[in-house]
Amino acid sequence: MRTVKLSQLEAESKRLVLAFESRLTKELNWALNTLALFSCNTSQNFTLENQPYLLDSLANYLVHCIQHIESPAYTDPFEKRSKLVSVSVPSYVDSVGGASETK
């Protein structure tokens, strides 16, 4: 039996794929943090072009997230406070106009 030795980058890549497929919070946090670290690490050449399964699992996870977005019920914050009170107050125009008509 021949043993296959994976490089650390290959092992991390496989774990990233499994993390996105598992949809477990701890694994997802680890995967997103790892991708963030890989994105700013210039010593290792990590590109999504070389990781087709990772790109697929990441895309599938994003589709899952989009499909499960709960839209919060829209409530107008002013609806509860907006009680209109109708008050009849004669204005200056009403009193001037009314005064000229009475003469």
C-alpha cells in the first residue's frame, strides 16, 4: 500500500471544502478565517482557480444562505406614533377673508 502525503495547503483545502459542506457554525468560522488568512498570505500561492471543489462548495453554501434568508416583518416605526388629531383653528386668512365678507 502506498501512502500519500498531502501538503499542508492541500489538507487545508480539503478541510475547507468539508467545512462549507458541513454548515456547522464552528467549521464555517474556521473556514472563513482560514480563507481570510490565505488571501493576505503572499508566501503561499493559494488561488481559487487551483481549488475547483472549494469554489463549488463555497458557491453552494452561499446559495444555501441566500435561500434561507428570513425577511423580517416590516413595521413602520412611525405607525404607532402617528395619531392624527384634527384641530379646527381659524387662521389669519380665514379671519381676514371672513371679516371682509361680513361688511
